[in-house]
Amino acid sequence: MMSWLLVMPIAIPFATAVVAYLMRMSDAGRWISLAGSALSLLASAALMVAVLERGVVAAQMSSWDAPFGITLVVDYLGAVMVVITAITGLATAIYALGEIPARLEKLGYHALFQTLIAGVTGAFMTGDVFNLYVWFEVMLISSFGLLVLGGSREQLDAGIKYVALNLVSTLVFLSGIGLLYGVTGTLNMADLRDAVANAENQGLITVIAMMFMVGFGVKAAVFPLFFWLPASYHTPSFAVSAVFAGLLTKVGVYALMRMFTLVFVGDIGFTHEILIWVSALTMLTGVLGAAAQTDFRKILSFHIISQIGYMTLGLALYTPLALMGGVFYLVHHIIVKANLFLVAGVANKLAGHTDLNRIGGLYKSSPLLAALFVIPAFSLAGFPPLSGFWAKYLIVKAAIELDNWLIAFVALFVGLLTIFSMTKIWGMAFWKPHPDGIDPTPDRVPDKVRIPMMIPIGGLAAMTILIGFYPEPFVQFAEVAAAQLLDPTDYVETVLGARP
Amino acid sequence: MNSIIFTAGARILVALLLVFSLFMLLRGHHLPGGGFIGGLIGAIAFIVYALACGSAEARTALRVSPEGLAMVGLGVALLAGLVSFVFGDPFFTGQWYWVGGDSYETAAFSINSVLVFDIGVYLVVLGGILSIAFAFEEET
């Protein structure tokens, strides 16, 4: 029953959303959401096992064979993204037990959250370009709901910017899909590979490729299309911003990786060259933007942008080593960045604010939180032996192997500036005394709230350390994922049914 | 809107629109129509009613909350997809039971999971559109 293995990671969050919504007036909603997230994780683990056995698995929805029906297809990259989505989902579902007030639950928080997870998972699994657009819309609608839930003035302001700019991106993407269908007559990604390569009008194909790049670029928040991200990520509840920070931009990066290795590979000298410079500028502007901020979450938001640059750089350099680094980076970054936003939430609860000028003293009063901040923060900056070190090492090595010294230098320089931002947070939030003379000890927050918030932080930090000290299996996995991306014969054959 | 002509006309219009929306829903799979367009027409019926008699009245007429309706619809659509599991087919494969024949041409009618899916879509569209429309109506 291979097809059901692929359906479950999407169907479970949807079913959970329905039940959680119907139960939203009682306390049961949050437990249903938690149980659903745990089930999703099991389902995605089962999927991962199948992928490890077979390499690529595919299923044709409604028994309509590719390229006519919608295909779900998961290779190594897809599998790891589905698993990491489920892990982030579970972590934030636990966190929400402590953070999300009953008022937001009654408005349907858990249903929107699960729908978002379903949308993200669907985007990682689909093998159809139009279906990818549909998943983008599912994500956009549910994330907009989560962003404005509660309806404060600041949130609505952020929500409008977020939705307006993301709608532009999906419209560009949709126009690209229309043109692509006009040129090739198919939208199945595996089928598109040959159809695009054999298309007569290669000039038009490059135009379409650029439309896809702009559409996904807005989603991934690359330079110069990232404005919406720092304008919106600091307003919703912390559990929500952790999911956004961990997963949403990565869907854009994943879509770029998929389309620009599988379909748009006819003019690499042009498209991927643009991506190299876009990546470099993304890294630089993100990290410089962060240097100017003093809000906990705004600093982290700008760092999402700068880190996205590393991942797209992995794609842009387009060597096995670079793509491997890109895949490794993607996974490492989701864990680390989601965790940092979760830490920000606890810091906010303890010290009373997210503006670094108005908090302090966390190191002295809450040493555990301080330790759990250091792990993801230094991993983000690329300190050995944490996971970020290996991720950066692979990317920089790939750049040097291509003799692209300028890019390697930019990547290292941005790492250095990342340390600057992290030490700024460390100095202002943790070391300096609290400006109001408050002692932000853990008992300022009731156990019932604090413990569910600390569990996922500890778990994600443990994963960061595990990947850092024991990177071998993860690197090997990324190597296979990169090899599959560069030579998608298996992918194409599995989808089109040449292989069972 | 305080127009006696509109209020009186709306009663007939609403009834016609609702019947028409069900007609479109049932016509769905083999002919133009289906859950999406049916749900839109159904939503128009309630919007007309809300314009004529106020959205509070229209909410009472709907009896359940539009958001809940949409979520139940999502559940129904999902269930229609899961039915094929019982028969060992891939997700969303249509399950057909023909009454009085063995195909579309010969059978009198059919019982099938495709219609269940369409009903789910109908509810999602009806509930989704109405929750937005009522919110706008109540804003001003």
C-alpha cells in the first residue's frame, strides 16, 4: 500500500484540523492537535523508511496515471523535508500547550496550524506544478489566518504586507505555470523535464524559468524580494513565528531546488549565475539588516534571510558537493531557527519584552535557558562542532573547489557578522542586568506554561548537538539527496511508471 | 436595505437559487456543474438573503456557523478520499455502485464516493464564502 504511505502525512493534519476545529471551545482541541502532530511524525517516519529502501516512491492520486493525474512523489530530499516538517510541527504543538491562550484556541488556532502543516507537507510531496501552486495557496491562507489571529493593530499591518506581497508572488508563479503549459502541454514535473528540454522556443523557457525564480524567490525571501519577511514575522505568537521561520521560506527554497534541478536546467550558465549573485546579496543584506535591529525576533527574522542565501548558493553553484551542502543546510537551519524563535518566546515570558533594550539578566536568573540559547545561536553562526559548522563548511568548500573565492569570502564574512548579532542578543538579553531591576527567574512563569515551552527547546537543541557531533549519517544522506537532484532519472522513471 | 420589493423578491430568489445550487451539485460529475459552482450559487442565495433581511437573520437561516460548515465539508471531502482505502485503491479513487445497470449509459443512477467529495467541496465553498461575506456585512 505504497500510495497510502504518501497520503498519510497530508491527510492526518487535515483530519486533525477538522476535529480540532469542532472541539475548539473545549480544552480538548490542543490535545487533539498534539496527538495529530505525533501521528504525522510517525507517518512521515514510515515514509522515510520506505524512501530509504527504494530511493524514490510515488503514488498516483485517484488512479489517474502520470502525467494526467496528480502525482505525489518523494525522493530523499522530499522525505527529509516531510520528516523535519513533522518534527517542527510536533515541537510547536507542544510549545503551544504553554503559550497559546484559550482566546486564540476558540478562534480556531489549532485548525489553522494543522492546515498550515498539511500545506507545507503537500508542497514537499507533490510532483505536479499546478498542485504545488495549490499547496502554496493552502499555506498562504492558513498562515494569513495565524498571522492576524487575535487581530491587534500591529498584526493586521503585518498581515496585509505579508499577504499582498505573497499574492504577487503566487500570481507571477501562476502566470509562469500558464505559459509553461502553453509551451509544453504538461505540468507533471517529471514529464516536464523532457518536454522542456525538447521545447522549440528555448528563449521562452528561460523567461518562464525567471518567472518561477521570482515567484519562488519571494516565498524564499531572497534579495531583493524579502521585504515582507521582517515586516511580519515579529508580530504573531511565538509558536506561530517559529513555524513560519522554520518552514515557510524553506518551501520556497525547496521549490527552487526542485524546479532548477529537475526542469529548468537548459541554460544553467544564465539562471544559476543569477542565483549565485542573488545568494551572495541575500546573505549580505540579511546579516547587515540584522545588525541594525534591537528586537529579538526582528534580528532573527533578518538572519533567516541571510541564511537563505547559503541554501540557494548550494543550488546555484550546482556541483554535487554544493547541493549536498544546500540540502544539509536546509535541514540544519529549520531546526536551529525554529528553536531560536521558541527561545525568544520564553525570554519574552520571563523578562517581559522582546526589545533587547528593555530586557536583561537572563543568564544569571535562568541559566538553563541561556545554555539552550547558546546551542542554536552558535550553530547558526557556524561554530564547530555544532550542525551549522558542517553546513557552512560544505558550502564554502564547494565554492572554493570552483575557485569562486569571492563567494567563499562572502559566506565566511557573513558567518562572522552572524556571530556579531548573536553576541549582541547574548550581551543584551542574557548578560546585562534587567533595566527595570527585575530578576527574570523561571518561577515568574507558572510550571504549567513554562514546562511545555522548554521541552521542545531542549529537544531541538539536542538534535542540533546530535547532528553536530555525529554528522556522518546526515552528510551521507545529503550526498544521496544531492545525487538524486543532479541525476533525476530515478525520479522521472518512478513517476512515469517505467519503474514499479 | 429597506426595500419592500427587494425583500419580497428575495424570498423567491433565495429559494430558486438554493434549489439551483443543489441541481448544479448533483449534475456535477458527468456534466458541467459540481460542488464548487454549486457552493458558490448556494452562497449567493444566503448573501441575497443577508442583503434583504440583515446578516443576523441570514445566520439564523443557515442554522450552523459558516466556519464550522466549511470545516465539516473538509472532513467530508477527506472521508470521500479515504473510502477507497477500504477497496484497496489509491487515495481519492472514485468508488462507483451502479443501480440498474453497469455503466453511466445503462444505469438508472449510481451511489459513488465522487458525489460525497463534491458535497464536501460544496460545504467548504458555501461555508468559506459565507464566513467572509458575513464578516464584511457586519463590519459596516
